Amino acid sequence: MVEPLVDKKYIIYGEISIISDNKLEITELPIGTWTQTYKESVLEPMLHGANDKTPPSIMYVSIKFCCIFWTIRWKI
């Protein structure tokens, strides 16, 4: 989703669904975001904490990554 702001600026969203109390599914990354970059800059800090002062925000059980042609799906 793209939300226009002012002066040719935009907010760009991806898509995440809550499957159950302990399961999320990411089906769309923000435009221009590479899967590896997203994994390293978003998912890994959530799993391991960003630094010594920031604890993990989700419990790691498994991450399944599926990429078929242009479809991307992360299950956490």
C-alpha cells in the first residue's frame, strides 16, 4: 500500500496477517525492500534483540520462507 504525503513523499506498507495467537504471516514487503535486507534489519532484531538493552520482541520457534516466482511468504 502506498500512502501519499506532501512534496512527493510517501509512506509505503507491506502486509502481515495474524494467523493465530502465536503465528504471523508476512505476504508482502514494502516496495523496494529486499527479502534478505528485511530479514536482517527487521526479523533478526525482533528475534534476538537489537542490542544489549533491547530484548527480543518475539519468541523464535521457526521461520519458514517461501518464494515462488514473485510470491513471497514468511511464516513466523
